[in-house]
Amino acid sequence: MPLISIIIPVYKVEAYLHKCINSVLDQDFKDIEIILVDDGSPDNCPAICDAFAKKDARVKVIHKKNGGLSDARNEGMKIATGEYLMFLDSDDYWDGKDCLFNLVQSMQVSNADIILYGAKDVFVESNTTRVARGNYDIATIRKGKDAAIQSLFATHHFPGSAWILTIKRSLVLEHELFFVTGIKAEDIDWLIHSFSKAASFDAVNDAFYMYIKNRPGAITTTADSKSAIDILFSVSKWRPLLEKDLSPTNTYLLSYLAYQYITAYIIYADVPANEKSSLYAALQKNVGILKYAQGKKTVMSKIIIQLFGVELGAKIFKTVHFVMNKWPSLKKIV
């Protein structure tokens, strides 16, 4: 049994795949398995996956009909044998050969259900990087579940993606922590489910995960009405469940849903007119989640919605985002 299983869904990324897989195989820590899930990729990716499997026995390959990112991750989790699971998107990569060193030490010492690590954003157009995650308050995170989640929210480090953490496989199997298929923003649902079931947390401040921003053709480069509808799916699914017990942890998770609601609201501003009606109805149906809004930006957004409503508020959000992107220095003022 390897200590860590790294699950890599693969679809139309042949230009990035070698770098991604090699960044894991080159690690100094060798007690791993890599599960490449070819999600029916129509390019040369299936052959690349098979070639890696022939060269290194630690590499397993699944070839399957296209079912999307969630389905690919689920298939990888089903055959994984490691004590811990990690996720890596196939257009991203790890930086350095000692990425797992501190992570493995944390596993052996804290034995936590979930361990977070850091990441850098890689901007393709400018060929620059920026540390996005990694300055965790580790001492507080180790104190217990409520303290950990409170710290992550207070420091704006609550994760937005599954690839920013490692999780015990036993926890995944016990609570069936699989990704909902057929939706975008699947990580929202999975993260809430996982954090609600985990009992212990830890973190390391190594920002080794390199997240490629704005890659042409990437799923994350587009946000449409389905993206917003699927965000609201998680809001409507988890709000009643979390409200059954307004513990500190659940209250923070509800505030996370309020933040995601604002994201759906922002998407609404750019949705084509013929798609607005269904999204408007979903936004109105879930507006009650804003009672749990925390954080300056989320609270400000809540006030704008209450004062101006969905239509005018969305236009205000769109204008604010345009101004902030054109003059980034203003972000320090707002």
C-alpha cells in the first residue's frame, strides 16, 4: 500500500501532460501511486498515459468514456490504494522535487484527516507567478475542528479547490465523499461534505502546487449560467442540512455558501438575456443564504443586493469588477 495516491484526470491536455506527470514522478519521496484517468480524451493523451505506465510501475491508467472531471476523479478514487488521496489537474504541475517532504512529516505526526498545502497562480500570458495560498496559521489549525475552520475563514484560506489538500482515503470511503457528477463547481459541494465529516486538520506552508490561470480551452476560463446554477445547487443542497445544527463549524460553512452565492450573482451580470430568467429564479430562491454572510466583501455584496435588487445590483458588480481589474491598486481601498 503506497502512502499517497495522486489522482490526475486527463482530457485534451497533451501539451501540458508530460510536465504534469513528470513533476510527480520526480519527487524525492517515492512511496506513491499515480492514477491517470483518461476521460475519453480525443487527442494523444491516452497514448501518453500508457507510455508513462510502461515506464514506471507506480503509474496506473484508466481509460473511460468522457464523463467530466467529477466522474474521472471518482473513478480514480475507487481504485486508489494509498492511505491519503491527492488531486492534480493535468494542465497544472508541482514545483520542485521535495513537494511531499513536509506533507509526509505532517501525515506521520498529526495523522490528520485533511492536510492543506500552498499554491501559486501561474499567469500564462505574462509568464509570472503569484503565491495564492500557503501562509496558514498552523498552530491554530491543529487545535481542533472549530478552531481550524475559523482560522481558515479568518485568514481567507478556506479552500476553493480539491487540489489544495490531501485527505484520508478511509474518510472518503466511510462517508462516500465522492464528487457530484454532471455539475460545474463540483469542488464546492465536495469541500463542504469533506470538511463537515473530517475531525482533524493540519497544514504545511509549502506553495508547490502550480495552478495555470486562464489557459485557452480550460474549463475554468468560462463562467456561464450553468456555472451559476450549479453553484446554487450546492447552496440549496447544503443550507438545510447545515442549519440543523448551527455549530461554529456549520455556521462558517454556511458563510462559505453565502460567498459562493455572491459568485453566482456576479456571473448573472454576463449571462445572455435568454438565460437570465431561470438563473434569476434560482438566485431569488436562495437569497436567504445571505443571512450568514461574513467578511467585508460578502457583507458589502449583501447590502448591494438588498438595496438595488438582482438586476441593478448585477450591473453594479460588473462595473466594480471592471474598475478593479483596470486599476488593481484600488483593491487596497475597498
